[in-house]
Amino acid sequence: MPGPRLRDFIEAHTRKAPDAAALVAPGRSAISYATVLDHLRTTGRHLRNLGANRRDRVALVIPDGPEAVTAFLVVSDQATAAPVNPAYRQSEYETYFTTVGVTALVTALTAGSPADAAARSLGLPIIRLVIAEAQPAGMFTLDGPERAPALDGDDEPDVALILTTSGTTSRPKVVPLTHANLCNSAANIAASLDLTASDRCFGIMPLFHVHG
């Protein structure tokens, strides 16, 4: 029987308090759980139309901010998300994309960035993330060429996130984390910190990093 998915957590919060704030950011209106869930569904369908499927490992090159959070939720719901440091050089992107086995790039960086150059050199499709500044924090659209996705297999692993180790003692290793891994980790953190619906957590870690 499949384990819990990140979407299950959002759906549960939406049922309990659809209008409660899910994400807040300076200078932007808060986004509710109901809006996050709707964005997850509609943008996820569009991502499928852009060719993503459960077999894909999609690199996310997005500066820290609410869109990095919602983009991770959308991509991990349809494929496997691989967040990458937005400050990498082209050669570092090329090494990372090759090591992880990236099949597409979603980026909020401008055209011609080192991430773009690396994706083009490897023949990877580029999907542009456009932040919806006038809308609540975390809202965005995706722009890219539509392509037919391969069919998902019944035995596809439910991997949400791909990260690499730091490589301090040897070459970096690829570490997959399933939806169940992340759900259990989130539940344990909430329990250990005794978090409630009235709490707000201030995230200061880089969102391409495991602690983010």
C-alpha cells in the first residue's frame, strides 16, 4: 500500500482550515492552504503537459522565496524534484545535472544564466518559472514547450526529492527521499517542537539544502 504523500498533508490542512495562511513573505499577501492545493493541482497538470512524469528528475534553480517552496511541491507531486544552488557556475550545473540524471530544468533565473547554458549544453528542456508578483506569495506560472510525457509505470518509486551529499570525504552521492520520508520527518519535527496551527515558522536555511 502506498505511503503518505506531501499532497496528503496539504489536503488535510485544507479540510480543517482552508483559509489559514500556509506561506507568508515580506511585501506579499499570504497564500492559504486552499490556494496552495488548487495551485498544486492546476500547475501540476500544466507540468504534465510540458512533458513531466514520475520517471523524470527535474532540476529546480529558483532563488530562496515562497516560489521555491510551492515549485518544490508542484514538481515533487508529478516527478522527482532536484533543488540546485542558484549560485552555481555552468560547469557545476553540468556536473550536478549529469550526476543526478536530470531530465528537465525549471528555473526562475533569466534566460542566458549559467543554469540555462548548462541545460542547453546537455540538451535538457528548459521550463521558465514566472513569479506572479501581484498574487499571493508562492504563485507562479510555467512557460515551456509542450511535449507528450512518457506513461508512468506501476512500479515507479514514489521519490519526492533528490539531493547529493557534500562530497567532503569522497565524490558526492545521490540520495533519494520518498514522500513518506519527508512526511514522517515533517511530522516528527512538528511533534518535537510542539508546533500548532497558531505558530509561524521562520525559514532561514537555503531552500536547495536538505535543512531548508
